[in-house]
Amino acid sequence: MEVSVIVLLVVFGVLGGFISGLLGVGGGIVFVPVLSSVLLSIGLDDPDLAKYILANSFAATFFAGAISSYKQYKMNSFYPKQILLTAMLAIPTSLGISYLIAHGTWYNKESFSIFFIVLLVFMLIRFIMSRKQIEEGDTSIKVYKFPITGALTGIISALSGLGGGVIMVPLFTQFAKLNIQKAAAISIGVIPPLMVPMIIYYSTLSPSQTFSTYQIGYLIPEVFLPLVAGLLFTAPAGVSVGKKVPSKYLKIIFALLIIIVIIKTAANLV
């Protein structure tokens, strides 16, 4: 690949890593657009293009989540119990819905996109208006709320094609009543195990178009590793900033992110 393309990937890795650490969303919303442009520029097209985009976005998102989670651990804000409880249903529901979509005729992308936009608008309003949040040390949070959040995240994530963080953080703040810093910490901790099965799946497939002798299935190290190089330092920096920024400002930033997702989803329908 050309040096300019590698630099572009690194720059977007820097941005995606910071957003991942700051908001606990994984960074896929940044990785997908740049991967789409880069993979089109090197000659990949349908029917393999979408799979290449998803596979390499999942790989970059895994590293963003893992690096951010390690930083959370070093800052004593890592919550293994809550992460496990959330992931235990997020993973099977995501895989199950993905399988049903791949082997059925019931799924209509356009119809679900409209439903997804309405859902996001509702969540955005609730997210902005909600005020009651349980503080980090409060033990009154019901344990069952974490697997329920995981199940809903897995279903909506598989249907929408988006990473789980955009869904998890609002659910954690509104349904479980967590403060946004803890919600982001748990969300980013769930993302790596959520990505692993999808990465394994795409690495075992055989594309009809190949780009590199080093690629593994749909995974192209020359493409996703520059993203990882960019996020290597900014993901931990995002975590550190997220711990210092007041909750109300994090809510505003996250609300803007949801608005971007709504606009992007609506644009895909046009």
C-alpha cells in the first residue's frame, strides 16, 4: 500500500482509539468509513467488500477495547463480574442473530434501519433527559440487569451492524442507572470478548478476491495494523480523559455520537 494510505489509517486509528477509550464504544464508527474508502481504493468490491470491512473493523475494535480495558484495570476501574455477566448473553445472541440473518430471508435491512433510527432517537432523548444515576460504589444495582443489557446489545448490534458500545452505554445509564464513567468502563470491557468469535469466523472464510499473501481469511494485517498503531496510545489517553471529564460533558459528547450514528444510518437509506 502507498505511504499516504498507511498514514491515513494511522490518523483514523488515533481518532478511533481516543473515542473508544473516552466513551467505551470500541471505535467502529470511525474505523468502518476509512476502511470502506481504503479497501475500495485497492480494488476490492462486492460481494467481498462488506466482509472485508467488517472483519478488519472487528480486528481494530478488538485491540481498541483490549488496550482501553487494560488502562481501566491499571486505574482500578475494571469490573470483571459485570463484564462477564454482560458478555455471557451478548456473545450468543449476537452470533445467533447473525446466523439467522445469513441463513434466512426474513431480514430486511431497510426496514430495520428505520426501526433502529426510531430506537436511537428514543434512547437519545432518554439519555439526555435522564438524571438519576447510581454512584459507582452503590451495591443496590440488580445483577440481572447486566445479562439483559448484554442480550439486547447482542441482538441490536447484529441487526444493525454496529458495535455494541453505542447500545450498551445508554442501556447501562438508563436501565441499570450507572454513571456514564462506569458504563463506559464495562462497555469497553465487553467489546473484546464480543469481537473474538466474529474475528475467528471471518478468518476461517475464503474470499473470492485476495489482496495479500499474508491475509488470514478476510483479515488483512497491512490494513488493520496501522489502525492499531494509531490507537495504541490514544485509547489509554481517552480512558484517562474520560475519568477527569465531568459526567455532564461526557453525556453531551456521547449524545453527539448517537446523532452521528442516526445521520449515518439515515444516509444509508437514501
